Amino acid sequence: MERRNFLRGAVIGTSAAVFGGTLMHGAAYAAPAQNGTSPYGGLLAADANGIMLPSGFTSRVIARSSQTVPGTSYTWHGAPDGGACFADGTGWIYVSNSELGTGGGASAVKFNSSGSVTGAYRILSNTRNNCAGGATPWNTWLSCEEVSRGYVYETDPWGAKAAVRRAAMGQFKHEAAAADPVRKVIYLTEDESDGCFYRFVPATWGNLSSGTLQVLVAGTGTSGSFTWANVPDPDGSPTYTRDQVSGAKIFNGGEGCHYATDTVWFTTKGDNRVWQLNLTNNTYELAYDDSLVTNGSAPLTGVDNVTGSSSGDLFVAEDGGNMEICIITPADVVAPFLRITGQSGSEITGPAFSPDGRRLYFSSQRGTSGSSSGGITYEVTGPFRTSA
């Protein structure tokens, strides 16, 4: 595979956590990633919270489903899923979806500059199976319904404005979203075994009330060039959006999605792959495939939510596997970053960095109980690197 330089992580914008205030440094890249030593070293014995971490890192529990968030009067939602952080003055907000089939929605936790919890509240209610989503450069959270002909809801992380259903973004089994401020589009994954990869082109950037839904068109290989085609009926009725365009590329169970500087990555759980779209030349390839790891056992299985750091590292959460968040570095090394022990009936969801990049938030959707009412939301603090 030809090597080339690129940036990956957070891009400049008003929400420093997702559209971070620091551009990532360039790094040589060749796909797919191979097993190797993590830049953070090996994992230590599990801490008091049951999390195995590298040296110098610590964890704490932020919230538990069905229980009051410490320091607030708000009861945390069940089945916590996709999440993101938003700068809030000298503090920040972490938003989290609820994948409950009834009620669903999303909640938020507010932190001050020292990381203490100062509030928690609901930002979306009465929806279904809100799985992943994505932040926008104008500081809203897109919460996606993972149901047939589901919707995307645009929400206010501060809870001051009512959530709005964005029907123009298409009705299908939504999973995740990632905003591209350069091309002024939103990328969307579809959690179907014969799903597609989409982008929404708003009529006006910053206003998602109208626009054009397009689907990626490409060959059947794992690399090549791609184009975009308009989806004739974004409401998916009577024909599902994934079946409307001849030549639309099929992806096996679209999950997390992350954009950074002319590149978008997304995961497919059906084949344990991380895909990479190179947007400057409209080509695609594999950033990771567990079946193509040739130097030992593949450390990353059950690929799901994904986020990036200012160093250019991707952090990919596992749905199952051995309950790890794995790192994929710009040097094409894949390795465990952390592991949750004693929760084999769960999955890791919602990884997102605080605006300063020093704290990583995520959830174990079903915790130790294996039930959606037993979810646990964590914070990990430590010396996250700022350059590769």
C-alpha cells in the first residue's frame, strides 16, 4: 500500500472536544494496521473500578443507570450509548444517548474546570434506540435512532432548546454521524448487514432542515475510488434507502464514524473492519481488518464506536470482544488501550475526549449486571499524548 501523510483527530471549530482546537500532526500511514506495542505501554492489573489501564492513568465512575448522578438530582438513563463532549466556558459537557427501545433519548452531564460534576439533565426524550450520533461544528448533538426507518434528532447539549427531528437526513437504521466542515456535509452510517454509507448535504451549512441525502457508490473491493449519488426517496418508503441506488456500496453493519482533516473513518461490525475514506482524492481503503492481522492475534474485535485524539490516534470501542478500547496509531499499530473486566455481557460505548484532551469518557452499556438498567459511565484521566 502506498504510504502518504495525513492528519486525523479533531479539527478546528467551536467545540474543542470533537472539532478540537489543535490540528493533529501529520503521520505516515499504510493500511491496514497491525498488532504492536501501544505507545502507552501494556495494561496493568484492574483498578478498583475493574478497569485495566496503562501506567499513569486513573478511572472514576461518573454515573450509573437508574441511579442519581452524584452531585445532582438527575437519574441517569439506561443503556448509555454514543457520546461527545462540548466546551462550556472553562468546563465542558458530556452527552450520552440511551439505546432503550422505549423512551430512548439522551442526557448530559456538566463539568466545571476542575472536572467536578455540576449538573445533569435530559436533552432528548420519547425516541427509540438512540445508538450513536455525532457533534456538529455549531455545538449541537445529532442523536441517531437505530431502528428501521429511524430518524436523526438534533439536540442542544445545554438543554435550553427543544430537540428537532431532522427528517431530511433520511429514514433508515441510523447509527453514527460525523460532520465535515470543509465539504459542509454530514456522514452517516447504517447498521444493517446490507447497509450503506451516506452523506447529507444541507441546503445551508449549519441548518439541517433541508438538503440532499447521498449514498456512496463504489465497487465490491476493499479499496478503490468512489462517487456519491442522490437517494431519490430519503424517507425510505416504500423502498429502503439502501436499495434505491444501483451500484451503492454495501457495508456489513455500519457503526461508529469519525472525521478529521479530509479523512473519514467508520467501522463495520459484521466483518470487524475500520474503513477509511480519503476525501481529497475520493478513494477508500481498509484502516483495519482483524482477518488481515498477520503478526499474532488480532487485538481488536467487535468494532463499534470510534473517536480520535489530537495525536492522530483512533480509539475504537469493542461491542463484546474482550471489552477493550483499542488504539490505532498513525504508525499503523493497533493495541489495547484499556480493558473493562467482569462485564462480559456488556459493550463499550460513547468514547469522547474532553476539550483539553486529558479525559476520556465512555460507558459500559450493561455494566456488571448485563442489563440495560446497569449501565456505567466512566472517565479516564492521564497523560494522553498530543503528538504521534
